[in-house]
Amino acid sequence: MTVKELNSKYAIEGCLSFVESKGGMAIAMLSNDHSFAQVSLYGAHVLTFEPAEQDDVLMMSNKSYFEKGKPMRGGIPLCFPWFGPHATDKALPPHGFARLMDWNVKATAQQPDGATCLVLSLTDNEQTRAMWPHAFECDLTIVAGKTLDMSWSVKNTGSEAFEIASAMHTYFATNDVTQINIKGLEGVTYLDATQQLAPVTEGTAPVVIDREVNRCYMDTTATCEITDPSMDRTIRVAKTGSQSTVVWNPWKEVAKTIADLEDNEYQGFVCLETANVHRNKVTVAPGAEHAMSLSISTL
Ligand code: TA6
């Protein structure tokens, strides 16, 4: 659908409209008394979330590609149906194909509480079946109000069970990542991706970022809080349907190897990802559905 068609079918006067951005991508602009958010239909990718009179909660890299066929760096990329490199075929895109597909608009609505709702969907097609031979339907509901709420359902519309890994790979903005701390993961065992996924059990102190951190915290449904004295704010991340929480910051050396990240931009974000990965992958039976949700608030 063109931006003109999207606007005539789904725009909501004063609250939701579509614009064309760099790379020919359609962007939904959600705007109300509580917040402003931008969502790219390419990837169903939330790019910004600015609660009223606050800085953006999300970080987008200045070097992000806005090019179909490439993922965007920052915001909330969706990883699905695998996480990280594909298990057997390195030619397939890392983190799956969801972030590389054009999603369709299914519905828009303005809620009584003043929040704005956008529902996007992705179903299997020739391209997805060439990479992953399953029939599915994903719906992503995004509600921007005082909080940013996202609910992502994956339905198995085929006749055989499939297994999925998934993540909302959220890049949270910070002025200085070395000053933040993350509460909620105390005592949780993580697989350390900087140490060939060796299991390590977190201590009693909050997590700090003082080196490359690439950890998949397993079997945890806990709400986490990122306290950021450099921005005088705390971000709360609550979730359902997710058993893993991934924490990632590439730090100096790895940042230099990432083409679409400026050398110093690692200081400006931490990824805290609502996920189901490794042993927390989910099997979805034919006709069944799995849902994962996320609620981001600022305190
Ligand atoms: O979630 C952490 C991670 O899997 C890291 O290993 C790192 O590669 C990151 O995601 C970013 O992946 P991307 O494919 O977006 O460059």
C-alpha cells in the first residue's frame, strides 16, 4: 500500500498518520497528549518513543541503514524465528527475517485513555518459506500512551509444530552507559555470549556495564529497572510470555567492528531484550498461538 492509501484507510485525525521516510519506508507517526512514537512498517520496527516532555527512551544510531534488505540499528528490532546466527545455515540473516520484511497494517485505534494503537501483521510468504518452511501469522500490537506497550502473537497456521526463538531487541538510550545499573536480574543464571555461552549466576548487586556485555539471562520473567543518573530517569521494563532477558552492549572494541554504529555510540545505549532464546525457545503446535508482551514506562 502506498502512504497515500495507508493514510486514507488507517490515519486518525490528529493522532496517527503515515509518512514516507528515507529508503522509501512507510513510517507510522503516533502522537497524543501522552507521547510520540514512530514505527517503521519495514520490520514493524519502533524507532522512537518520547513520553511527553521527556527525551527519547530509545536510541537510534546515526549510522543506521534505512535500506530494505538490511536491518536498522536501534529502536526495537524484532528477532524471529531464530535469534543470533542461524543454527545450521550461516547464509541466512542473523536474528531471522522479521526485521527485514514489510509488515501490513491490520488496524489502528485511538483509545479512551488517550493512547494510540497500531496493529501490524506478517504472514508467511514465498520469501519467508524459502528461509523457514512454516505457515504462520504474527500480529504486533503497539500502544503508545503514557507507557509503550507491545504485544506480539505468533500463530501456527500450518499442520506441523514449529519451534521459535524471538526477541524485542530494545535499544534503551542513555547519556553514559557506564553510569547505569539494571535491577531485576539478581541471582539469575545467564549464558555468557562473550565466553562461548558459559553459564554464570548473577550475584546480588545490580548489573553494570563496564565491559563488553552479551548475556542471555534464562528462566526469568522479572520486571527490570534501568536506573540512569546521567539522564535522571529510571526505565521500567515489564513483560509477559518471555522467559529470557538479553543484556547487550558491544563496548569499545566490538563497536568499531559494527559498520552501522559510530565508534562512540556504544556509550549511548544498553539493549535489554524481552526474549525467548536458547532453552527458552517456544514450540507452537498447529492452530496454537504464543504471545509475548512488553511494557516500558519511565519513572
Ligand atoms: O542481543 C545481542 C546480540 O545477539 C549480539 O550478539 C549482537 O550481535 C547484537 O545482538 C546485534 O545483532 P545485529 O545482528 O543487530 O548486529
